Amino acid sequence: VPHIRQNRTMKKYLILLLCSFLLVSSLSGCSAAGEARSKENSDKLRIIATIFPEYDWVMNILGDNPAEAEVTLLLSSGVDLHSYQPTAGDIMKISDCDVFIYVGGESDDWVENVLAEAVNPDMIVLNLLDILGDAVKEEEVVEGMQEDDHDHEEPEWDEHVWLSLRNAETLVKAISSALQEADPANAETYQANTDAYIEKLDSLDQQYTEAVAGAAKDTLLFGDRFPFRYLTDDYGLSYYAAFVGCSAETEASFDTITFLAKKVDELGLEAVLTIDSADQRIAETIVSSTQTKDQQILSMNSMQSTTMKDVSNGVTYLSLMESNLEVLKQALQ
């Protein structure tokens, strides 16, 4: 688990220095990004998405003719959003793109400095948190959850907005509008593809609603960080977890383990949950501390470690949300 909130000031400082260096370089001659654009793919719409869900939504809006655009997934190697730091190459790509899509939470503090040095004055920038507005939630510390040691003067927004199918619908519509503005010649195609994709999101949302309505339990318990608050709130589920979604903590205290194990017993839960690519030691300790010691350890995918290799193997936003639904059904039985 990455140290999510550590060294943020140093990270911003280094990015500012890198941006300044690249600006000086671009003033002394043609930038690498501008040069590449003039030589090839100059007629293509250049789109950069920071995370996998954004990338997949864009590809669905483009539909069967993705050749009209050059789409880049910035966090393509599985690095976590919270610990990502852009390279010089990333900054140059962003500087010259037509549409840039990012989450907009504390983990994206680096974006402001990068956009300040952008060379494309017509760039359309989409901030997911800004799009959702009042629907964005503050991180909350529920009973038994281990608080981190950091003091925060401003609200800490829960960045994991993509894990709500209902948020996804709003965000897909906004991204589609931006692509239609940037490429009006293909606007009708983009709108038709968007309408078809929204129907799929609606259908899966209804499956979640029906699954929760027919479930024996209404509470999830995570022996891990908890990035699924938007999902649980959508369907009226309660939850307990070791840490908030953006926590940097990696070791759960004795009190946290004890509390969660007692909750498993009290609620008769059949499963303790983790997130993708997580160390399961905390979940295993919780299970071993329960009375029956026989709960399943199940994993829900938060899409924070999805790679381009996964994409090439057919992984999509909908397929991962469908998998999460199956895990949810097991956990609530």
C-alpha cells in the first residue's frame, strides 16, 4: 500500500521545477510534443485520461472508430493514483493535448502546475470532482476505523467517485459533451455511442439495486482501506473498515482488529473484504480473531491498479463493476 499522503509538498515542488525546465526548453526551440504533433497524427483528437475508468469511458464514447483519436491512459502501469508522479514525457503530452481528464482530488495537486505551462490554448480540461459538484463526499471516519496521524485544515474529499455507477453516468455525459465540442464532425456518433453506454450503466445499476434488496445482510466489512463509499451510499449499505479510502496507514492497531472481528461476529458476516492488489494480512488477522474463524476473504476491485495489459486482455469498467457485483452478493449472503 503506497504512502499516500506523505511528501506531498516535495512532490509539488519537484513538479514545479520540472514544469519550469520544460517551459524554458520549449521557448528555446520546438517542444517534443509540438514537433511530434506536426509530423504525425496532426489531424487526430488527442485525449489524455489519468485513470482507467476515464480511459474506458472515452473508448466507449469513441465506439468503433477510435482511429479518430489518440487516447492515452496516463497511469497505465498500475501505479496508484495517490502515489503517481508525472514524468517529463507525461507533462509534455498533457501540455499539447486537446482534452485532458483527471479526478481532481488531493492526489492530483500536481495538475495545476502542469496545466499552467500548457501550450494548447484550446485544451478542454475535465475535473471529475468539479463535474459532480455537490455529489462529492468528504472522507468519513466510521466507528472502529483507524484515523491517520495527519492534520487537515481543509475538507478531505473522497476521490473514488468512479466506483458509483450513478456518478459514472454523469461523468460519461460530461466527457461525451467535451469530445463533441472538440470534434463536432463526429458529434452525432459520439452521442449515439454515449446513449447506448448509458443504457448499460443503467442496467447494471438496476442489478445492484435488486441484489441488495434481496440480500440477507446490509453491511460490508473491509480489513483494508475503504474506497467504496459512493457505491455503498448508492444502495443504502452500511460498512466498517480498517482505514479510510486514501489512508497512508498500513498497520492496523490491536483495537481496530478487535473491533472489526467483534463486528463480524455480531453481524454474522460470512466475508471480510479487501481491495485489489492489497496485502490480506489485516483481513486474515480479523478472521482469525473471530469466534468461528471461517469467514471468506473476498476482494473488490477499486480500479486503482488496472494496467494497459489488463485493457488488452479485455478488462473494461463494466466488467470490473460486474465482478464487484458478484463479490457483493457473496459478502451480503
